Amino acid sequence: MPGFIARKLCPELIFVPTDSKKYTHYSDLTRKVFRKYDPNFLAASLDEAYLDVTEVCKERDATGEEIAKELRDGVYEETGLTYSAGVAPNRPLAKVCSDINKPNGQFILPSNRMAVMTFITSLPVRKIGGIGKVTEYILRDALGISTYEKILQKSSYICALFSHSTADFFLSVGLAIGRTDTPEARLRKSISDERTFSATGDETFLYRKLETIPAAEIAEMLSAVLQKEDLCGRTSTLKLKTAAFEVRTRAVTSQKYICSTKDILKHASKLLKAELPVSIRLIAMKILTIIFSVGSFIKMYNGLLKKQPGKKKASPWKPLLGAPIQKDDVSCGYYVMRYMKEIVEDNNIDLDKKWGTRAGLTYTAEEIDEIRGEWAEHVL
């Protein structure tokens, strides 16, 4: 429920101030404990994570129950906070198990087929993440399915009425099949933030919502996330929700990649101006077309500039630009990365191997002149 609606319903309502820095601090402390048991753990949120403790159990000749108790004790010693835990053969089941003995307990689901199937078949369909109110309504009222046991019993209806991916998800959960490995890291394609407030047509107030919000500024927040993750984007999208709950969306794509508060705010203000006057109750801002990690790319590029061990040939990038890329040189980073990608693909270079294997790649004088010319045109 939005805060302004809650205040209307209860004028005496007391809002406890949030403290994101404190939340993040204690989250980092808990993750420090998690890494002792699984360096590749999957963080689901500030206060939730999935750990694969299989190897730890083998090394210590311990049970999952013992490791869970030890882990919870470690978190308490480090932070003074209590934790609940669930131990199961896969992530979806472990999530359900962790909810059973909250706020300071643990539940162990034995790793045998009989116990797992007995546990999963009795669960309501909403218990597993991925099924919301609407899907629950369709399954329950239209198909008479309220538990995962009935999903298996009516699997033919599921396959006939739902898409292949949805049916596969339902049946996988019904059979207690879930992932245990850590998902591959994916580059973020967008970053967004939004604020809801009492409907207003005050233009000064709306512009201020973009720039100066007591809790967290939209432009500042987006810029902070982009810079923290060494990302930048080109397309800025503004979403507005009017007092009549009509959603309006505008977007603009800039010539250069941006990540600063000033640039984000400049585009957002122009997009907002095009929609005024209008009474608005929600403002959202999104940065799209995030194509590379500046920090990671710079490390790769600057590493290529160094002389290769045991090689006399200079890096092919030295005649291209002649100096390492600086962190704020976004245009340069974009342009060189484009040609780096072509070289890597054309020569089947394994980027996971040592730098020395990349020596010997060269451009002709004509190609270098062409690259320099296009690069200068792009930057200017």
C-alpha cells in the first residue's frame, strides 16, 4: 500500500525512517559469513540467499542440519541478528522450508524421493515463487487445482492450456525438480526507479520529484547504481501515471552513453516537459541499452596495451589510440570495444586465457586511419 494512502486511512500512522546504509552494512556482514560456506552463493535480496553446502558437508562429514545451525550461529555472532534456514535438495524447496520455522529456526527436508514428493504434493500452488494471485485464481477456479498433487493429476490440461514454458514450470515444481547450481551472471539491460505520491499538477513539485526527493532522488539513485556497477546507457525512458491511472511513456536515445546525474536529469526533464500540464501520481525513470561494463572493459583494454611476456610485438591497440583509456572516457571505451569485439570474433580469441595469447594481431595503416576517423566523428 502506498504511504500516502495509508496516511489517509490512518492519520495518526507513524512512519519509521528507513536506513538503507545500515541495511546494506548488515547485509554485507551476513554475506561475509555465507562466503565461508559457499563463495558462489546466490543473493536473492539483502536478507536472503541460497547456498550450496554439498561440498562443505562432504569435507566436514556433517549433515545439512548441522551446517545450517552453524551458519545461523555464525550470522548471529557477526551481526546479532537471528536467521531462519531451510535445507532441501534444490532452491525452490529450500525457500519454502526456510519459511516454516520463522523467525529463528530451521526446517530440514530429507533428501529422498518419498519425503520430497510427500512434502511437495501437499503444498498450495502459491507456496512456490512464480505463481501469483491471477494464476492461482485460474488454476483453482477454472481447473480445480489448488495443490501440486492436482497439478500432476491434471497435467494434460496444463500442457493443453498453457504455454510450453509455463507448463514446464508447473510440472517441474510438481515433480520437485529445481535448480541447485548458481545461475550464470547476466549483464543488466536496464536500471529503473520510481516514486508514488499524491496526485498533483504542480510543475515545480514534479520537477523536484525527479531531482530532490528526501528518501532517494530518482536521477541520483540511477546514476549511483550505474556508476557503482560500472555501467552506462543511451536510452532514457520516463513513465508517468496520471491521477486517472493512465500510464504515459516517453523515451529518448542520446548519441553518447550516459551515467551522470546531470545527463539523466537533463533527459528526464525534457521528457516531463513534453507531457505537462497534467496531474500525476507516479514518476518512473529507466535507463536502457546498457551494453558494457566500463570498469571491466578498461581493465581488459589497458591489459592489452602492456607488452606481452616473452613477446617483442606491441599490442595491436597501441597504434590505434596510443594510451590507456581513462574511466571517464566513455565514448572512447564504446568505440574501441566495438573493434575489440570484431577482432575477438574474427580470430577466435579465448578471452579466458593469458594476455600473451592475444599478441600478433595487427591492423593495416589504412584500417587504422579509417578507425581513427570514425572514432573522431563519433566523439565530436
